[in-house]
Amino acid sequence: MLKIVCPECGEEWVAAKAEVALHSKFQCEECGSILVVVREDPLKIEIDTPSEIMDDDEFEEYDDEDED
């Protein structure tokens, strides 16, 4: 088991080592921040910040006419 500490609020919890891999994401139950593993050994967790440049595949088209 690994101890994970939210860098935003300091909340601590444990996770199975199998769940903690490079680029895996967690949500802090205390503050709601999305956290990402940026290094496995030693473990380093950072707040996930969405990139400002997104691929077109990441956008969903929205059509106002579909709403009733």
C-alpha cells in the first residue's frame, strides 16, 4: 500500500501499489482536485491541469436542436 497526499489540501489516503502507475489519476475526496502521478519512485503526485491545446477528438459536438 502507498500513502497518497493531496498537494492541494493535504488529505491523506492509501492506495494499492497496483493502482498507482505513471499518469494514473485520482480525485481527492476532500477538495475534489484531480491528481496525477508524475513519478513512481519516489512517488510524486501533482494537481492535474488540463492542457490548453486539445485534440479535435477530445471535443464533443453539441447541437442545440437536440434538446427538447
